[in-house]
Amino acid sequence: MKSFDIPIIYRSPLISAIKKKRREADRMKKDFTPTRLDFGNIQIYLARHFGFCYGVENAIEIAFKTVSENPGKRIFLLSEMIHNPHVNEDLKRHGVRFLQDTAGHPLIPFDELTADDIVMIPAFGTTLETEQKLKQLGIAVEKYDTTCPFVEKVWNRSQSIAQKNYTIIIHGKPYHEETRATFSHASAFAPSLVIRDMNEALMLAAYIKKEKPLSLFYEEFKERYSPGFDPEKDLRRIGVVNQTTMLASDTQAIADYLKQVMLETFRPEKTEDCFADTRDTLCYATLDNQTAVQEMLNIPAHLAIVVGGYNSSNTSHLVALCKDKLPTYFISDENCIISPESIRHFDLTQKKEVVSENWLPPGRPLKVLMTSGASCPDALVERVIEKIVGLIPENKKTEELLPSFL
């Protein structure tokens, strides 16, 4: 796989050595067992796969290269490059300005832009409408487009099934940048609809089976369907694609369920007469990271730490997997670890940061499972490890473990 030139501040000597050793010993990526770091009174189990993925490293390389090669030029990002506050703040410190927030609300009006300005498209991609607005201003969108190739793969898959007259059902978070972009690209070719989860798949099934008046469809799926969507006509042939960072098991369950509903309702001669074989459209990193966490959870441990941006979709799903099995703390960086008694972390249910007390159990050696999202720098994970290890006396230092991985 391609190697990217990203700032050294995002690298970690320990984690780079661990990942290199694991890759060399497992080139086919069949071993998903975690890496054990034994510091003495604390043992940390690192997930087999975590941290920066191909799409993120590609976006970061393009962004910093753009800054270094264009001194004196005004450089803008359409919205957050990736969902990690540290990387986005680094870009701001280098003079990059953001045009929109993650919800698409303007921070700087487009009419302030000129053809001499540089506008970078983030890794999530953007809508066709936004692309067109920028092109009309004379801005070279393609030159600084960091859209992840695996997001573009979903767009291509959507176009492919659209050409076969299927309606496109997108499993994703409706207001996430990537889902908005995928919806825009999909609806340019076919009727399209976004559903958030299995509950909404059940709601959709009621319309496919005509168990609910079609007039209610437009209210229940408000702002989720493409212009002119006709549930009477457009729910007879469907295919399911997804936001690349959703839980693989959720997407598969939704696709399997809707496929069964279509077969039972329309009883076609062949499955493809009513349901497209889209296969899985998750990116490899999302799938690898989720599989690695599931394998890591087989280790008996006291707690789990997940590091990443709080608005990161792929990270939140890793947190959800861990929370089902043991106490889990979703933190943005090492500063969230206040003391052996207190930790500040993000509560997915309350959707806000909270402080938990007595988070470190008394048992020794303390066993901690750890992973991070696809937009989280390895250097940040190493700092979290150092902070946790430092909370408990008489532990080894991280540099003492490094030689065993070289």
C-alpha cells in the first residue's frame, strides 16, 4: 500500500514499531489478536488495527503539501478535513480557514472567494451542488480534492446500480458530511433515500409491504428522499449502500432484512429483479478496526479506552462495541485523564463530555484494552498510554518496551 508523507508530529516511535512488526509477521492480515504491552502493574492490549487509514493519510498529505507549495495564497477547507480536532487545529495554525461547519452551515460566505483562492475538499467528499458553486467561481476543485477513494467507491457503486433502474437506499447518519455527499451523488442518477438504522429499515418495510398509507412516507422520511421520490413506484427495485464508517454488522443486517422483505412482497423469479447485489461498501479500515476490536474484547480486562474525535462516526462505533462488554471511556486526548480518580470522557447517550470518578479499579496488574479511530494520530495514542502508565507507580516506561518491537 502507498506510503504517505505526513507530519512527524503525528507519528509515534513505539506504535510505528509495533505496526511494522505486526505487518511483517502477518502480511495477509489474518491475525486480529491485540498487541500486549506489559508495563508491570498495568498491561495494555492494543487493537491489531487502529489509527490513521489510507484516506486520512492521503487527505493530510495533500493538505500540508498544499500549504507548503502555496505561500501567500489564501487556502480554505470546505469543512473539517477529518473528524479529529487536533489535526484540524494544526491546519488552522498553518493559515487554513474553514468555509463551513460539519453541518454545512457557512462560516465564510462563498461570495468572498475568488478564482485565485484554493479550496480543499475534505476526505468525506462534498455534494455536487457545492462542487458546482465552487466551479462557477473559477476555483479548481479537482486539484485539491482529498475525497477518500473508498467514499468514491460507494458513489461509483451507486451509479452502477442506478443504471440498472434500482432505487438507492443509503444506510448512514443523515446529517453526516459523507452521507450528504453520497446522497447528492446517488440522487443525481436514481431515486435515493437515507435510513439511519434498523428501526428506520422497519419503517421503510411497512411502505414496501403497503402496510401504511404512502402519504405518511413523506413525513416520516422528511428531508431524506430525493426530489420526486414516489414510494409507490420507487420501492419496487432497491439496492443498499452505506456511509463507509457505519457498523458492518448493522449494514449487513439491514441489507439482509430489506432483501427478505422485497422477496416476500414481490416474489420475483430472480432476486436481482427486485434487489441489487451491492456487496459490502464499508472501507477496509473501518472493517479491520471493528474486527480488531471484536477480537480484542475476548481478552478479560478491567476497562477499555477509545481515543478519537467526538464527532467521528467510525470511532463512535468502536466505543459502542466496547461498551457492550466492559466499562469504556471515549477520550479525545491524554488531557482527559485527570488523575487516578477522575477521567473526562464523552458519553454517547448524553452526547456530551462527563467526568467519572473512581474509574481505575484496584486490581493489579490492571488490564486495559485500547484502540483509536481512523482519524486519530498514533502520537496521540502513545501520549494516552504514557499518561495512564504514569498514574500507577513502579511501571516501566514506554521507551523500555520499544526495543522488543524493533
